[in-house]
Amino acid sequence: MAGQGSGGNVLAALASLFIPGLGQLLQGRVSVGAFQFIFAMIMWYFFLGWLIHLWSVVDAAKWTPSD
């Protein structure tokens, strides 16, 4: 059973905590993960990358696969 609160989502959220978008890659969402990684790198230039980091963690933790 994969979904919010599952072990896979917790692992993905922890991975996104270290590298934004990595958790989405672990979940198989390559385009979302790449977007979040690139967007975070751009935003760190303006010292706002932490917002994207938090978004990435919450997105990985709350994601539920569609059937």
C-alpha cells in the first residue's frame, strides 16, 4: 500500500530534504523531480531556494500514486 505516510513516501521526503527533487525521482516522477531541482538551483541564487526545498519535501510526503 503506497500512499501518504507510507515508508516509501517517508524515504522520498527525506531524500528531497537533502537534494530537492530526489524524492520525486525515487517515486518515478522524473519530470517533476527535474523541475524542482532546476528551480531550486535558480532560486538559491536569490536566497529563496529553501522554499523550493520545503515544497519538494512536502510534495514527496503527500504524493499518492493514481491507479
